[in-house]
Amino acid sequence: MENSTYFTIGQAAKETGKAKSTIKKAIDNGELSVAAKTARGFKIEASELFRVFPRKTEERSQNAPIEQTETAEERIENSILKAKLELADQRYDDAQRTIEDLRSDRDAWKHQATALIEDKSEKNQPRKGWLARLIG
């Protein structure tokens, strides 16, 4: 028994991938026996721990990137798609410039039309006669 490995609750949790509270509940329920209770906590024998909870297997993290190699076909397809995307971006930029030009032309024509309407309304005023100008 001298050569046995012992774990604390925290170490046992890391080794099994379980929460410390799960390990503690197993001890409290009698499912997992402890070798000793010390001032630092419980001493859990490795064989007893792995009898109740299997050792944590090394799993690939959910967030770990999957390495993929690109085939020649995929490289060609990617370069074609990039070229199409660049062309679409250029067309979009051209369309935006055209829209802006059309808006500025519209605003200029609108301003000019408004000015002509105002001028016309001032010119169509009836001319005052000499008596109205003299009195008025």
C-alpha cells in the first residue's frame, strides 16, 4: 500500500473530468471510499477513484481547429471564387458611384427647376400702373 498513488478531491476531479462536487457526493454516498481524511482534505486512492469514475480520455476540444489540407482542385476553385468576389465588389462600387452621381444630378435639376418656377412667378406679376406706383 505504500506505493499507491493518492489524489485530493481537486486532483481527482482533474483526472476524471468530473466536478469536485460530484467526487464529494460520491464520497458522502459511500460510492467512493477514501484512504484517509487529512487536514488538507481527503486522500483518495487511484485504483478506488478509477473504479468509480473512469479516467478522463484526451478528447479534441470543441473549439480546436480541424486541420485540413487543400487539394489542387479546391485551390483552383477558391481562386476562381476570389476573382468572382472581387468582380462583384467592383460592380457594387461602380453601382454606388453611379447612384451618387444620379442623386447629385437630380438635386441639381430640382434646384434649377425650382429657381425657374420662382423667376416665372415674379415676372407674371401684373405691372402696376402709373397711379398705383405714384400712390403706393
